[in-house]
Amino acid sequence: MSISPPATRDPGIRVREVSENRGHPVLGALSPSRAGDFLQCPLLYRFRTIDRLPERPGLAAFRGTLVHEVLDRLFDLEPQARDLAAATALTEPALADLLAAEPEAAFALEEDAAWPGPVPEVSEDSRTAVLAQARALLEAYFVMEDPSQVVPEQREQLVEVVLEDEFVLRGYVDRLDSTAAGLRVVDYKTGRSPGPMWEQSAMFQLRFYALIVHRATGRLPHRLQLLYLGNGEVLTYHPDAEDLDRFERKLRALWTAITRAADRSDWRPNQSKKCQWCSHQALCPAFGGTPPPLPGQPDSGSSLTVVQ
């Protein structure tokens, strides 16, 4: 079980720590997003985890990445310098660095460009629009929190724990803060807070973070928060050890279901309202498509096999 040391920033984008522990040779590690994929739709999990099918970069996700990058850079400054003017000044260089580091992100800004295809040139209008959107979200952030009073222990950190052989939980935490009450875990969300139908999904993510931080550091977080900059709402979770034990049992059952699906090559689609945003409808049997053959997989050394 481990938490990476603080990452150092070279000029440009912070490079995230990459784990040396691959986890399961076929399925890798379990993260909040991959767990959410399987719970939403096992076929989506397969497309993203096993097939690793490319997906067009989306504007909302890119806008979120930009705001995360600006907030990370803001905490490189001395506390007294962390104000809205400083954050606003960071947006343009952060945008330039993101586009230089990931040229295909241009497809997120130029939504009319054919994808896949040649990387489009990002127009000045597109740059201006996404910068204005990011700055509006940063204004909302400063209403919700005073960063000059925050004492981060870690930022944009890889946290992982090995629960058993080949079963690894992994996540990236936006911030781990020291507070008078104890350890606080903070994750930024640039969308709006979820309605009742989706709130359980958000609480799942909070419990996941609480568990891996607790198991990796031996410290039970006092509080976990999702800051929804889209509407200024905060979702808060105060974990206790018994609740995290129950959640760990839930994750073990989920992992058993995932490995069983892989063992049987049984990746069924699960239709829901979220299908309208899926990039893979053309390959989904629920929409008349046919999934590609499963790629060849290494021998896991266990009963699990994935056949072509």
C-alpha cells in the first residue's frame, strides 16, 4: 500500500505519477472511474479497459482538466498570493501548455472537426470561449473556498493499495489537506452537483477515495468533499472505519463480478439514459452494432482467460 511522494513540477504540465504495480495482467487496477464503468455498463468497461478503444476528447472534460491545472498551479504560489487575479492570470498559459502536451485536445475545442482525422487548428474564438468558461468556474471556486487558508499535504497524487494478489485499488487525489480536525480529501468537479438519481454514484467515489487513503496511509480522513464549481454545491462525507470495511467488501464483490465476466467473456451492455453520451454506440449490440473481437491477452497464471 502506498502514496506517492509529492510530484515536482517542471515548466509546463505536471506529469502524473505512474504506478509500477500493473495489478491484474488483463484488467489492471480498479479505480473509481473503471468501477463506475462496470456498474454502469459491463460492455463499456470492456471497451475502455480491455479493448482500450479511443474516444473523442470532449469539451466538458477538457474544460475540467484546464481548471484542475490552474488550481494546481495556484497552490504552487505562497498563500497570500492565491487570489482570483492570480488564478485568472494562470488560465492562458495553462491552456497553451495543455494543448502543447496533448495536441488531440484540439478536437474538444473544435467540435465540428471530423474525428478521427488531422488535428485541427484551434481558433481564437474557441480559445476565448474556453478561457471565459474556465474563469467563471474559478470565480465560483473562490466563493466556495479561500485557498490562502488551505494547507495541502499532497496535490494531484497517485494513491493505491493492494488488497490481495492482482487486486489493486488506485486513484488520483486532487488534494490532501491538513486541518485542525484531521485529514481532508478534496476533489474538484467542474460540472453541477448530481440530482438524487446520480448522488449515489458521487458517494461511491467519495467512499472509494476514503478507503484507499485510509488503507495506504493508515490515517482515517476526517472529511471528504466534492466541490461542484458548476453550481457552487459541496458534497461531504465523514467516513468511519466500519463503513469503510463494508465498502471494501462491496469492492471485493464487484471485483469478483468483473473477473467472472472476463473469465466468461461475458460483457453485456446495460442500456440507460447515459447511453446517449457513449462514444461506442456503433459497436454496441443494444444499438445494432457488433463489438470487435477481444484482443489477445497475456496468461494471468490463474483460471482467468480472455479468448479471442
